[in-house]
Amino acid sequence: MNTLPQIEILKKVSLKPYNTFQLDASAAFWVEIHQPDDMLKLMDTPVFHRETRYVLGGGSNVLFAQDYSGLIIKNSIPGIEVLSEDDGHVVLCAGAGVVWDDLVKYTVDRGWGGLENLSMIPGQTGAAPIQNIGAYGVELVSTFISLDAINLESGIPESFDRDMCRFGYRDSIFKTTQKGTYLITHVTLKLNKSPELNLDYGNIREVLASEGITKPGIRDVSMAVRKIRASKLPDPAITGNAGSFFKNPVISAEQFDSLRSIHSDIPSYPSGSQIKIPAAWLIDQCGFRGKRLGDAGVHERHALILVNHGKATGNELIGLAANIQQEVRERFGVTLEPEVNIVGGDNSLAAGAKSGS
């Protein structure tokens, strides 16, 4: 017997508990989805067809510029299931509502490699392919097989393989041409029982050495990543934030050489034929680390993280981000593109990123 709750559309729901920026915004209408059939039931309601819609996961990568006048659909589809397993690999399927770090712990505890460098990334599993989440030299695409989704226009379930998702750096078709078209229900990943560990990004090797670990395994890498993240990143339960606010810009080798001739200490990482520059370094060089605009601020230990010191509004955070964009563009000729999804407002940050150099 199906004991999952039936859909219930609520009115005037506070979004503060559902966004890690802790912004005091509200949704005119709210519904929580626990299984794919709930979505189909919702699509039969007048509210679904009448109102603008936003699918919300863990709220860890969203900034509400103002109250949301439409329908917030909270994706809470649960479950982790092993689909197949052999001596070398495991294929598993996770519900979109599964907390991402719970999924990482599930795989690390079983010695299945591939997600260990993605430890402690906030949010839910359904958001992982939308963003092609990545950290410490690893992106979701390296383990991704497919996802299942419901088309919000037709109600037809569809599946997307890796090529169909058109993954890029913190990007996919679900952020571009198909933004807002689908609700992701499940994500299928392939993990490796004997993985080649990625230790060369950040200071993973230094942390391992400090712990006396000379032959690290999957669990050791996850531990090192967790230790690094905990030392740098504020806890959103204490200080409202959405992690990295901007993407690390990727520029041509020629542009990088020009910058390096002026700024000899500029850090960089290869990104195919291009060069990736840490956005935190650019922001820090412009003197923003630790600065505040009212209760909107830049974290004192990590310049890439914008924080809510208590009563910041979405528009105050957007204003601070716009100031950062302008200063970095004027000093370095590089335009920072938001990694955080901005809901409501004119979304000028993203527009500026597309039109900048």
C-alpha cells in the first residue's frame, strides 16, 4: 500500500527554512513532491497551469531576490537503489530528493569510488546534474550515466543520457535551453571499486600527509576534502550562504598570458585548451574579502562566498555581487558569472556575465 502523503498545495509559505542563504522570502503557493505520480497529480490542478513555477531542491544554490508570487515545487523524492554490481563497478539510482552528501557517504562507506572529492557539497541529488556539480578536480559528469525526468509541459516521463545533458563547466541543458522544462526524479551513477584517486587539486595531498596517510583510499580522500571544506566554508546553519557564489572563470591562454604579465602571482588550472582562474583570488585582489553592505557580506576566510549576516535581503546580496562583478571586470578584464540561481528580480548579474568580456 502506498503510504506516502498526498499532494497538498499550501498558500503563503515562508521560504526561510528552505534556502541556505536564510533569506526571509515567501512563496504564494507551495507543494511537496514525494514520488513521480505526485507530479502528475499536481499537473491536473488549476494552480499548476495558472501560476509561474520554480522547482526547489535543497535550496543551497538559490537566491530569492524577493517573495515568489507563483508556485514552489519542493522536490523530495527519496531512495537509493543498487541497479547492478560486478567485481569492478556499481550502478546505483538515487531519488532527486536524496541529500547529496548522504549519497556520497553511502558510496564512500561501501568503498565505491567516484564521489569522494564531491563530499560536503550541499543540496540534493536532483540538482547535481543541473549544475554538473564539481569540486577538487572532479565533476559529476565523470560518474553520470543518466537521469529520469518529467516534462512539465506534457507530463511525459523522459530519460537523458550524458550526451543529451550537454554538460559543461557548472552547466547543462537544464540551466540553458531546457531551464524550467523538467522536474528530475532520479539520477543514475556508475561507481568504481578500484578508482584512480584524484589528489592533485587544492591541498588534498597536504592534508593526507598531515594525517600520516601515505597510501590513501576512498575514505581518506573524502576525509581530507571534508577537513578542507570545514576549515574554509561557513556553516549555512549558522551563517546564511549558498557556497561559491561565482563560477571560476575560464579564459583563453592568450588572455591568461596577458594577465600574468601584469599579475605574476595569478593562480591557474588547465581547462582543456583554456585556463581556469580561481574567482576567489580575483575577488580577494579587489579587496572584498570580509566587506559588508548592510547585512550582506563577503566571508572573511573565503572571498568566493557571499553571506547573510542576519537580515540581508536578496536584493542587497545581488547589489554586493554586482559591485564585485564590476570591480573584477575593471581590474582584470574578466567577468564573473554567478553560480547561484537567482529567482525573481531582473537577473542582471547573469545578463552582465553573458555580455562581458
